[in-house]
Amino acid sequence: MTIERMNKGNWGKIRAFFDLKTEDGFIIKGFKLIEGINGLFVGFPSQKNKEDEYFDTVMAERELREKLTKLAIKEFGPGIMTDAPESGYKQAPQPVESDGGFSDDDIPF
């Protein structure tokens, strides 16, 4: 499987759109490279239903999703994940130490 075309940019959390060419010659359009709270991941092609909810139109097992995410990050290029571990994913942010909690003055209403 190879990435056929990739349009890079910054559309909110979306970093790129791309098409995927399978080993059998099928081209599947509409993949997205998305920056989530746990790092980059691939969003599969989707459609909006009558209730304005999106659902994937292409399904894949977890291992294939992970392989595709690594491939897309590699294709996107260096520098996208400057603080990334070797696996290609960002580490989750570490919790900040608190000074003891909240008081009534912290509530905005």
C-alpha cells in the first residue's frame, strides 16, 4: 500500500488529506491525517448522515490502521513530530502539580 497523493495544510486539526493505493491497484480517496490529543492519527473516509453525524465508509483492523498512520506520518515528512518517540506518536502530556485544589473563588458563576 502506498500514498498516492497528499495535500498538506492546516485545516483546524487536519494536517493533510491523502489517497491510498492498495497492492491490488485500488485507489481509496478521502483519508485525513489528524492531530488529536494523543498525537497524529489517520481518519478514514467518512460521510455525514441525516442527523449530521459522521461515520466511516471504509473499515480496517487496528493493525492496518496503525500501519497506515505510520506510513502517513512518514510521507508527511520530518519535523511534524519534533517531540515524538520512535513509534511516531506523541506522548500524552504529563499532569501539572496542583497547589491543593480549587476554592469558591475559582468558580466563574
